[in-house]
Amino acid sequence: MESLPPADMMMLARGALMLLLTIAGPMLVVSLIIGVAIGLVQALTQIQEMTLTFVPKMIGIGVVMMLSLPMIGRALSTFMEQLVLRIAGQ
């Protein structure tokens, strides 16, 4: 069984990292925006509750995840097809 050339391995690793950013990026951005907004509200109102950010972040991440599931499925499917084609040598 032949192993993949180093150039192909690097291309697959780069593709995997880009896939990770594509999948996790929108949820991380929403979490960051909600966290900054709630932090600003806490600073303006002087409410210092540490657990106040969790529920809005979870709701925001859940909504974004539900909206981006088709995009995530397409990205994973495309990457898997490319991976199988490279491993099969076609």
C-alpha cells in the first residue's frame, strides 16, 4: 500500500483546517459578538453576573448551527469526496 506524497498530505491538512474554520467560524463569530454585547451591557449597567452570558450565547450558537447545517453538510461531503479520490488515486 502506497502512502500519499508529502505535498498531498500538506494539501489535505490545509483542506482539513479550512474545513474546520468553515464549520466552526460562524458559531465562534456569533459567540464573540454576543459576548461583547453582553459585556458592554454589563459594564453600562454595572451588573456583574458571571453566568449572564451563557444562555444568550447558547441560544445564538444553536440558531446559527441550525441555519448553517446545510452548509456544514455540503462542506463535509465535498471534503470527504476529495479525500476518497486522493486516497483511491483517481
